[in-house]
Amino acid sequence: MAGLAELLRRTLGESIEVETRLQQDLGWVEIDANQLESALLNLAVNARDAMPGGGRITIATARLTLPPDGDAAPADDLPPGEHVLLSVTDTGCGMDEATLRQAFEPFFTTKPVGQGTGLGLSQVYGFVRQSGGHVRLDSAPGRGTTVRILLPRLAAPAAAPAPGANDTPRASSGRQETVLVLEDDADVRAQSASSLRELGYQVLTAPDGPSALALLSRTPEVDLLFTDVVLPGGMTGADVVTRARVLRPGLRVLFTSGYARDAIVHGGRLDAGVRLLTKPYGYAELARKLREALDAKA
């Protein structure tokens, strides 16, 4: 959670304050960590979009004990006992009762056309429920929104991960950054561009190497090239990067591939200084890898 908060501070922009209230000694839950991170990142992006003029996102954790009489249980049959509570709260516009009733429905969105799929909250809800947990949504117009995820608390596992193993390296960026997505598959290109725009980046796209190089030659504000390794037309992603760095010596690069090719892998290892995001990748993994690449020294 601490590492995710650092990622959000660097990703969501200077107008969004990210506050954490993380209780210690929470205990353990059984859940896919990467999917949980993606779910929380999704909630934070929704919170940012509800605060177009800026505001505060508070990420909190706590231990919660529900009494056996069920007085504290919501309508979706939350069982009594020990739980871990994860919450994301914003100071945004909030939702009325009609919107709240539909918020978890697939494809329901209050965002303008092209700015949201309507799948974020429904995916969070489905993932948490499949993990044995529950989601509660509290909101009112002008009073912001809080999404609470409750997960059953377990006894400690046999082996705990080392402290700090998932911490995100610290860094910071001020202005909105521009990413050029070079991908020949139209669906993958559109999905990557959509995810990056939701994260707050300016995005340009290209289907092949020559198109990407043409964009780079006339768009000096591109900060990072996010390129597939295998491309049509005889140019690999590595070929494009070699030519691109003649135009832009300080250009950051993040490769992506569904399988390692000799273009960037030799002797079973990535070439020195190369960053690779393996397909298929999740929302949080894309955000983290891209942020690491942008924060690296040129």
C-alpha cells in the first residue's frame, strides 16, 4: 500500500494530494496481490477524474471486527468476525442515489464518451467478491466518495515476504508527460493508449517504425517510447530505438513483447539498460514499469 501511494503521487499529477493512513499489524488476507494493486489503482484514477480541479485522495487500512449479531453487516451478507479494511476516499463531486445504484454495473459510466469504459468499478467488485471479500460504496453529491474493500483476516502464512519487497522507487515528475505507443496490433494499441490516458499521460500512437520515427521528428515533447519488440515492415523495436536516439539522445524507452526475441535478448539476458514489460500485462504493472522508465536517468 505504501508503494502504491508513492506510485500514485508520481502518476496522478500535482493537483492531486495523496494521503495515507495505514494501520500497522493488519494481519493477512488471501488475495492476488497484483490484481489488488490494479483494483486500487483503478479506484484512484476514478477518484482523480471526480476531482477535475484537484483535491485529495486518502488511502487507508484498518482492522475491523464485525459483531456476530450482524448490526454492522451490509446487505450483501458480510459475515461477522475479523476483517482487513482497505479504503480509497476522494474529495470530489460525489454521486447521487441513482448513480450509486448503478455504479457496479458493467459498462455504466458517468464519464464522457471515449474517456471511460464503465468496467472499472464492476471489475473491482467482481474481483473482490471472487476473493471472498465485499465492497461498500458511500457517496453523496458534493461530499466525495469512499470505496471500502473488506477482506477476511487470516492467520499468518508459513512464510512472509521480505519487508519492502514491493516498494516502488521514489522519484517525481512535474509536467504532464507524453508517451508514444508503437504497436502494430490495433486492439492492443488502443487498449494501451486508453490505459495511459487514464493514468494521466499525453499519448501518441503509431502502427509501425517509420510512422513512429516521423512522429518523433516533429514532436520534440515525447518523453518515452513504449514499443513492441516485433514489428511489421522489416524494422524491429530495437531498430526503431536506435534511429530514434539519433533524433532524441535522451529518449526513455520501454519495450513490450509476448515473447523474447534476439533483438533485445542475447544469451538469455536482456541487453544492458533495456527495460521490458512482458505481455500480457496488467494496469498496475504498466503504470509501475512506465513510471520506473520515465524516472530513470537518461
